[in-house]
Amino acid sequence: MNCEWHDRVSALIDGELSAAAAAETRAHIAHCPQCSDAEREFLRLRDEIKAYQRDPDPVTMKRALNTILVSGHRPLWRREVALPLPAIALITLLAFAGGALSIRYLTPAAPVPEEARPAAPRIKDAGGEPPTELLRYDGGARAAILVRKRAR
Amino acid sequence: MATDKDDFTAIFTELYPGLCRFLDCLLGDNSAAQDIAQESLLRLYRYGAQRLPRGEIRFWVYRVARNLAYNEISKSSRQVRLLERVIALFRPQSAQPSNPEAELVAAEETGLLRELLKNLPADQRTALLLREMEEMSYQQIAAVMGVSESKVKVDIFRGRSLLRERWQAHKRRPINIDQLKKRHRG
């Protein structure tokens, strides 16, 4: 069964204990054979791991560097653009708003049915002047076209 | 925004070997380690190393490398052949080794260590390798792995304990030198 101080032994060899905790742990190790063994073996494993030396050969390293330097530059249209989420949300909202407004103003107004058009306004005769008739109008929506009849 | 070439060459020369060693132990595959090391540094080059404080560059690269390695680990589960690793690692220390049997045993042990490391859970393995190979502090390891310091402390302790247990179990089994020699010859 392992001593409950083993985790502190692990932190001690990593230099991650405060001065007081480190002193306390060292005092414990001096009297605990299990922790003394654990410290020795943890340090041995550290040496074994560090002894693993498998560095890449210089040719491989040079090839990797050249590959990066050559492929590192990308044309503008292939670059990734990082945008924060609020910016994406705002752009999406503006796109929707712009689309909705475009649909509203670019779509031609539907023709008003005959029965829905207001009655043609009657224009009073101005006395002595030939009567003016409202011949055509476009449903009262925008303009009334008046045509003065020629006197015969 | 790409990094200045001269600056990047210096950063690459400094980081690439250590990154390869770390990834080689993490993945148990030298070829994959070199690919991921190259990809990580390529991303730094494209991101622009000048955008990072000088002291942060190393941790940024290791964080990217660790994420790429985890993707690799979860994508494939390979069977690592200990014999191939031992043969690849076995290098005579001198022209005429004084004790070839001890050399075989040493090579077997180095390959075994990598095998034992590879069988640790990924987080424990990563934390332990960053601590032992790269000598990072718990705070730095936590930043690379995106976890808390207390998790790093627990992972390192558990990784060490597990490695120690398995190493001791292997040591208790006597090594048959004749079998080792047969394996290396054939």
C-alpha cells in the first residue's frame, strides 16, 4: 500500500511545493522507506525519459523549414479571416435587414382593383370656361390627369 | 499576417527538435510526430509570431501540437511493434561494445519505456512528458493543455505512479538474453 505522501513527493521533485511544504515533505521522506523509494524511482523515470534522444536529422529539419516558408504565404482569397461572434451576428442582421428593405422597395405596387378605387372627383365649371373633365386618373394614388377639351 | 522569415527560422530552429521529441513519445510514431511538428509551426508562421509575446510563442506552439496530436490519437489506434522500435533505437555506443548483452537489455528498456508511456492515458502522458522533457512548470502545462493546475498535478502524479508500477512489474520478469538475441537477428 502506498504512503499518502506520494503525491507530495511527486510535487516536491517538480519544485512545485512551497518552502514550508517542501521542508515538511523532506522530513517525512527521511523517515518513510516507501516515500524514499518513490522519490528515487520517480527521479530515475525522469532520467530515462530525458535520455530519450531522437532528434530529427538536419536534412529533415531543413526540408520542413523550406516547406513552411514556401507554403506559408497564401493569396488573399484563400486566407482565413477570424471574426468575433458579435461581428458575425451584426453582419448577418444587416444582411437580413438589407434584403428585407430591398424586397420592400423594389417590388412594384400591386394594381388597385376597379371597385376599390375612389370615385373620380367632380370639378366644378369655372363659369364661361369650357368644362374640364377628369378623363383619366390612376386610382387616386398619385396623380390626376386633366384634359381640357377644345372649344368647338 | 505571415512571420518575418529570419525571425521564423530562428524560432523554428529552437522549437522543432524538442517538439519532435515530445510528439514522438506522445504518439509513439516518429513520422506522425514530424508531420504534426511541421503543421504546428506552419500555423505559427501563418498566424504571425510577432503577434505573440516572445515568451508565449513556445506555449502557443505546444498547445497547437497537443491538439493536433490528440486528433491523431483519437483517429487511429495502431499496434506498436516493440521489436521495430528496439531495432530502430539500438545504436552501439562505441565501435566495440564491451557488453553487448547489456546493450540489448538497455535498448529493450528504452523501447519498453516508450511503450509504457504510450499506454498511459493521453492527459497523464502529455502532462508527464511536458514536465520531464520540456521542464515546464505546472502553470505552463495547464496553459498548454487548457486545464487547471490541480488537474496537471494529479495527472503527473498518477502518470508517474502508473509508469513506476508497470516498470517494476517488467523488472520482476527475468529477461531472456537468448530470446532477445534471436529477435534482433531475425
